[in-house]
Amino acid sequence: MAKRKGLKARLLAGAKRGYGFAGFLLRRSLRDNVIDLAAGLSYTALLALVPMLAIALSVLAAFPTFDDARERLRGAIFEILPSEQASAANDQFQSFLDNASNLTAPGVVGLSVIALLLLSNINGSLNHIWRITQPRPLASRVLVYWALLTMGPLLIGASLTLSSYAFTLAQTASEQVIGSFVGLSRLVSILLAAVGFALVYFIVPNRAVALRDALTGAVAAAVALEGLKALFGLYIANFSSYALVYGALAAIPIFLLWMYAFWVIVLGGAEIAAAMPEWRVTSRRDGGTERLANRLALALSVLCRLAEAHRDGASVQRARLLRSLPATPSELDESLSRLRRAHLIQRTSGDRMLLARDLSQVDLESLLEILGLRLHASIAWPEAPRRVIQALDEAHASYRKASLASLLDDPDLLESTARLRPVERAAPLKLDEQEEAGTVD
């Protein structure tokens, strides 16, 4: 009986965590405008489809093992189209590929630029989802794009080859095992799609992504993609009303809808991979709420760790700054960016950070200004609210004039305030023009 109650409690706790994560993921996706990002990628993919497929088929042509897979890839492209339009679309596509093979060097460069445009938009969308503001160096981006252009077609070819092999075995097997082979082929397709998505989520963002988070998002995207293929196949096989409405143009809306749904799934998997570490952190912090005090606590924690390393003449790797802190990577990036623009810290080679200024010459008020956390109400507010905010701000005046070094050495403010002396600032901390213009939130 006790075991049953314990199991029920664990199930309820797991369901509560799942419900909380689902709400967190939904809010995060809405803030990131995933729907709009998918629409933009769909539009770019229309321009880059033929160049990308030409490159993919060229990569597969270099491997004789994938000869059958190359033909199956071409066939799979038109499976979502109505039968009466699939043949004409295939002829047009073959004409495009023939023309592409006869291009001169400038034409090949043009096609490559269009293909790279799609990859650049994918990179930008994923960086937006992961809250990354600093892109990779150009050389690193080129290597990532090249890996996607080469590994992607090979994974697709392997998926189609294994699927073809499974269906061949199913045709020669008894009826009892046909269903098993079909299920196996779908499982292999999901696994290979998951590997491809995981590589994208793990490699493309300019940030260290935990492998388990990338795999979780990739598996979710792969399962959703397999479900999407099944739904589209069911719709096309049983409902022909779209052909009556659009006639000869029926292939266009179906193809656009398919492409849009595909990018929603890809970005949705990325949202899951990016949201998981944030949820693990924020769920430990005031029930998942984000408070302004956390920004100050994070900045003080970073400065404290850098000050300890500075005493030993060392720097700290960026990833180690976040260790055991209840903060997300994106929050750390924002804090580091503000501190760097104020010349409090510097970045060295190897993505390492070091203290750039003596903390005994910097007071808390300066740090609050850097983080945009000063209590200040504009004149536009009514007098009563402004006086309340002003009173709150003045109540902490003695703390704001204390140096950061004194506060970090003696954090017991209630007992040490009387012993903390205002620092004589050698020079005001200069922020970048962007912050001086009032863009700090």
C-alpha cells in the first residue's frame, strides 16, 4: 500500500513537472516567435530548394552505394504531391538539375550563395532561439555549413537505403512479419532523423549544448516529423477536395504547407533543446520566476569568482563561471556582455574571462547602473508613486556607495554597513554608446 502511494506521488510530481515545462516551453516559443521564424525559413527554402537538392544529389552521386537512395530521394520529394501533378513536377525538376549541371563557374557560385543563404538563416534562427548575440567567426561558420551540406545528404541517403532494404525484406517475408519490417523501417527512419537533428542542434548554435538536451529535442522533432509524413500521406490518399479547388495548381499550397510544418517541427525541437537547461535552472529559483535581483546576484557571483582567480593571477573559463549557479547560459551571456562593455572584465583566448578593474574602486551604484537596475521613475508618473520609488532608492543609499570589494569580502550588510566607506572613484565607468543612448533595460 505504501509503495502504491509512493508511486502515485512520484507520478503526480512527474506530471506536475511535465505540465510546468510544457507551459514554460509554450511561453518561450511565443516570445521567440517560432511561427514567424518558420515562415521566414520556408520562404528562403523556396529559393534554395533546387541548389540544395543539386548539392545533395551531387554528394550522393560520389558514393555508388547511394545510387538507389538518390533515386528514392527524388521520388520521396514528390510523394506529397497529387499523382497528376507529380509527373510534371518531376520533369520540371529534372530540367532544373540538367540546367544546373551545365552552369559555368559564376553560376555555380550563385547557386552556392543561395544555398548558403538558407544555412545562414537557419543559423540565425537557432542563435535567436538559444539567445546568442555573438555569432561564430566566419571561418567557423563556413566549416559548420560545409558539414551540414555534406553530412545531411549522407544521412538522408543512409535513411532511404535502410528503408529500401527493409521494404525489400518485407516483400519476400510472410504476412506475419511484414508489419514488423514496416515498423522497423519507420523506427530506423526516426533514429536517423533524430541523429541529423541532434547534429544540427549540437553543432550550429554558438554555445556549448549538452548532448542529452540536443538528443531530447532531436527525438521529439523526429517523431513529430514521422507523424507529419503519416498525416500528409493519409490526407492526400483520402481527401481530394484541394484538387477541386486549386486544380492544376494544387501542388503549390500542399508543398508550401508541408515546408512550413517541417520548419515548425525543426524549430520546435530546437526550442525543447534550448529550454531544458533553462527550465532546470529556473525551476530551482523561486518556482521558475525571473526576478531583477537574480541579475544582480549573477553579476556579483561572476565578479566574485573572477576576483578569486585574479588573486592567483589566473583567468576563468566561461563555462566554469556558470557552474553550480542557478542561472541560464543566456543570462550569463547578457551579464558578461554588460560587464565587458563597462570594462569591468575582459575576454582572453580560449573563451576565458579575467577581471579588468580593481573592485575596491567600483561601488555598487555603478554596478546597478551597468545592469540597468536603478530605481528611477520618470517625471511622467504621478507624484505619489514617484515618491515611493524615490524613498526606496534612498533607503539603500548607504549600500550603493560601498565598494564591490568590501561587499564581497563582508556580505553581512546589516552589521557591516557602518564600517563600509564610500570609495573615491578614479573615473566613471564608461558604457558603450548603445547603453549611453538608454537602450539598457
